[in-house]
Amino acid sequence: MKKRLSPLAMMILTGLASAPLYAVHEHDDEMLDKVTVTAASVATMDNTTLKENDLSSQRAYKSDTAAFLNDVAGMSMYAGGGVSGLPFMRGFADDRLRIKVDGMDLISACANHMNPPLSYLAPSRVSEIQVYSGIAPVSLGGDSIGGTVIAKSKQPEFAAKGETITKGEIGSYYRSNGDARGGHLSTTLASENFSITYTGSTAKANNYDAGGNFKPAGNTATDRGSLDADEVGSSAYESRNHAIDFAYKLDNHQLQLKFAHQDIPYQGWPNQRMDMTENRSNQINLIYNGMFDWGSLETSLYREKTHHKMQFGDDKQFLYGSGMMTALGMPMETEGDNRGLSVKAEINTNQRDLFRVGADLQRYRLDDFWEASGGMMMAPNTFWNINNGERDRYGVFAEWEAVWNSQWITVAGIRHETVKMNADDVQGYNAMYQAAADAFNASDRDITDHNIDATLLARFKPADTHDYEFGYAQKTRSPNLYERFAWSTNGMAMRMVNLVGDGNGYVGNVELDPEIAHTLSFTANLHDAKQHDWHISLTPYISYVDDFIDAERCSTGGGACTAANLTTDNDFVYLQYQNVSAKLYGMDISGFKTLYQSEQWGQITGTATISYVRGKNRDTGDDLYNIMPLNSTLSLEHSKNGWRNNVEWVLVASKDKVNNERNEIETAGYGLVNLRTSYEWKQARVDVGVENVFDRLYSHPLSGAYVGQGATMNTSVPWGQTVPGMGRSVYAGLTLTF
């Protein structure tokens, strides 16, 4: 009888055990005529590929593309808005990871990083996510010190010769907690050489309810305004996405032109003092893939423009202790213009050697300005947080992959990047901000970094039942525009610059150096000979980071940088970005086992992931901020024909190793149980389930500080509470294909 693995088992098996070790080195004309044109990519053992089948069942209970990564060992998510989480991978997050969306290097255009790259790709549009958790080769890295995430939208389909394809998909879902609902539609019309696809989706939710008996710290019933007893303020959202993709294929060449538009009318942020009140983005992306006698060529030429607004949402419009007295508004706007070109060629010189060479060019401009808003503190001028910020990258790389014999494969590469940054003069609302603005305007802001990456990977497969991979990488990341150029030491302005959701205030540092990480990683992969019955993967790793961009409390420079700020241990504080020496180390374990299988009852599969990471500031001995504690996900799945049933147990240890410099808040350990079932016919799929079955009250360790209600700019916002997680939620989803 042919065995059928569960989706999660297939994810682990495909990504960690049976992934192709290297690109095809030998040209085969017959093969090229049959395959869809695409440039090959490096595949290492320490990676995971989430395919369409892995993702389709999750769309009924996930509205955030970044949340798909939670099933990957070593990965989690910085919580934020309902559709805009930040991936966390082995102690690194956000800009420290290389995240590409359809070949584009997108950049968050916001002082709170409310519009990260994956938020621009709706879950219904994703066809594949490749996760390189360990040593990402230089052809997949650049301007990052952690791993790489490559997300792709659905690839074009073409008809057989003389035929035409007309097809589509429509789906919807509903979740009881927060009254969350949404839907998507996609249609395709294709001939032998031409294809056009439209994809649209919408997602909307009210504030969600926390589990158990949620009691916000320091607030009375009247302080919560119109919020219900268990309601988590500033967690509502609405998102609309549209995309139209054109593709043309001729022999072994394919050209794609993608247009995408995003409109987010609002998205609350429970761990930031502002809410997103508008995010409009337009993208155009021209992609070419071609296969030749000598190898393959892949290019992407793109432009993305973002107009982003922040303001106090409804839950942040009242003053503590005063019922619904309206707080003063504070409009903030950001405009980002991102243009890029990437080129990668794979050259087959012989059956042993494959060479990859390429280049990345990126031109980025950012304006971050806050219009005058009445009152003495926010008038009469427009506040320029970043004025014509520039961040341009010019990168080249070369990589050599060699198949020495049936047991040994090596990958070695080097990359050089030039990162040029600058910004124009700034101004504050009034004379209160003048001293800090003058100091910034007098500084030398024309900065050029020359960054070097180098990687060396080796894979050894002595037998059919086990193989090993080990590697070293030096990877480099230059600061982002906010880390270098945010300038005001006024407490109100500092609280507007916060990339991590901890409630504190930050000021930049033009003297920052790039981060340089030295990482060692080892993976042992054990499995049955046919790689169908059981599998276990074990990966220990360690990274030493020179000039890690951390933060230290400020006591000079005026404004909120006072001597008292240095000793506060039970309140929010004010910090400046600084370079330090850091160390991160940990281990990931993942595996599956087929527990039972029969013709009559189907198959039962057990899967598990366990992850641990620790991060230390080597200069001070302090723990690094927002490090995920020991966590595990255990899953038991039954499948038979089109029916799948799953029970999942998520276990997270308490987080008691916290960053004292930021007064990071500890979180308690917890366990959550999720139940899911689905049935799939030829043209229909139904998903039903219950998340957090026992309505457990908990806070995710990376959820950040809860500042989601009241006058969040007021210094009396209560300190000491993290954002509570979502309570019990029953969901149902329906997908139809035609």
C-alpha cells in the first residue's frame, strides 16, 4: 500500500530530508522542454519549504503570512497588528533576516515597522515559502545576519498546445473571536504561451478577546472606555489586496509582469502607542527566467511605493481616569520609494561544478513627517523625523557548488555590498526641539559601508539513513534609516520610534557601525532508508556578533535623556541605539513518525518541533531583548483519503531571562491545545477547528508591552503587562475551485 504523509510530516520531510541537494548540473534538452521555466536555487539540508498543500489548510485560521512560519523549528513571530507580524528566527528578527517577496527586497516604511515585507503578500496569494534557517548561501543572503525567507506568489500556468485554461478559486472564512472574516478570489485565463491571473482578498476583524479572566494592569472599568471586560484594545484590522499577473513563455524563457496594490484602512497595534490609519502600497515587478545550454538566468526589476499613516485609533482616544475625554491627535505620515534590480546566473561548467554569480541594486528613499496638530508641543511647524532619507545598496556575489562524489557536496561563496546612507536637515515642531535638530544637522550623515559576506557549507551523506551538514558564515548588516537617523530626544518623539513594541522610546545614532555575525551551524539528519516512516533533525548553532545594534539608556542630550532615566526599573525608559558585542546560541529539533497505517482506518502521524535559543550582550552580561524561550509543538494527525484530523499542543516555557536595559517584562509558561479537521473533494474544501480550546489566558513571549488603550502618549500608561494572546476561537472555512 502506498503511504500518505500528513502535511506537516511532508513539510519536514521535504524541507529537511528529501530536498534536492543541488541544481541539475547536466543540461538535458528533453527535460527542459517539459518543465516550467525557473532558475534553480541552492538547497541545503537546514531549510524548510512550505508548499501550497502545507499552506492551504492554515488560511482558515491565519490572516498573517508571517504566521505560516510558526510551524518551522526555530521560528516564531513578533506580534503586532493582525496582518503584519515580524518573523523571528534563532534570535534574529525583522531587518536582521533577508526576506524576499517575488524577488523583491521590500523595506518597512514606518518608525514602528508596521508594514514589514511579508505583510504585502496576502496568505491566499502565497504558493511557496522557502526558509533557510541556518547558513544561507551568499546567493540568498545580503544585508542580513540571520537566515533567509523567500516568499513566492502563485506561479503562472500555461495550457497544452492548442488548448486554453480557464479556472478560478473562491474562498471565505469566519472566526468567532473578534468576529474575524474574510475571503479571496482568483481567476486564470491561459493559452500555450500567455497567462493572466487576478487575485484579490480581504480580511477584517474587531478587537479580539483574551482567554481566561483578563484584567488590564492599573486600569479601572471606566478607564477602559467602551472596551468589554476581556477585550484587547487596538487589535482590530482591515486589509484589502489586489494583484494581477501577466506571463509569457516561449520555449525555455518566461517573462512575468506583476502588479499589486494594498489598501489597509486601519490596523490597531496593541504594543505600540500609535495605530495604522492607512497603508497604501503599489508594486510593479518584471521577472525573467531563462534556461540555456550553459545554465540559467533569473532577473527581477521592481518598484514599490508606500504611503503610510499613523494616528491614535478609537481605543487610544481617551485619557486615563477621565472616561472618554478625547486625547489630542498626532498625525504621522511616511512615504517610501523602493526601486531594485537583482540578477542571478547559474553556470554549469561540468557534472561536478556549478557556479552562481549575480548582483543586487537597490535605491530607497524615505520621508517621515508629522504635521502640526495644535497645542504648544506639536505646533506650528511640521516635524521632520527623517527628511529625504537615502539607503542605497550595491551588491555582487560569486558562489561555487561542487558535487565531489555521492557522499560529499560543498558550497562556498563570497559577497561584497556597498551601502550608502544619507538624510537631509530636519526640524521639530518648535523651538523646544531646536537644540537636538541643530546637533543632528551639524553631523556628518553621508555614510558609506563596505560589507563582506562569506559562507562555506559541506554536506556529508555516508549512508541512506543519515546525513550531516556543517558550515560557517560571516554575514553583515548595515543599520536601517531609523537606527542611524532618528534624532529627537524629546520624550514624546522618542516614543514614536520603536521597532520592537516594548513601549520604550528610542533615538538613533549616526555613529553606528554595521553588524558582523560569525555563525557556526551543524545539522544531523536521521531517517529510515526510504525517508517515509520516520525522521529526526538536530541542529545546534552559535553566532558571535560584532557591533550588534542594541540599545543603551541615554542620560545626556536633553529631553528625556536624564540621569533619572538610568535607574528606573519599573517603568518605560528612553534609549539610544549602540553597538555592542553579542552571542546567540541554541538548538532546534524536529521530526515525525508514522504511528499507524491501514487500508481501513488511514494513517496516524506524530510530529514534533523543539527550539531553544539564548542571546547575551557580551559587554554587559545582560540578556538580549525579545528572545524566545524553550518551546515545542506536538501534533497528532489522522488522515484518510480527503479527510484530515489534527490535535496540536503548543508548549512555551516561562521567559525569565529578560533584557534589564529595556525593563523587559517576564512572561509565564503556558500550553495551548488546538483542534482542526478538514475534508477535501475534487473542487471543494471545508476547514473547521477550535484554537485555544481551553480558553487559556497567556501572553506570547514576543508579544511586547500592552499599551493598546487610553492616552498612550501619556506617561501614566501602566507598565508591566504584555499583550495577552487570543482566547478560544472557533473557525470555519470554505474553498471552491472552478
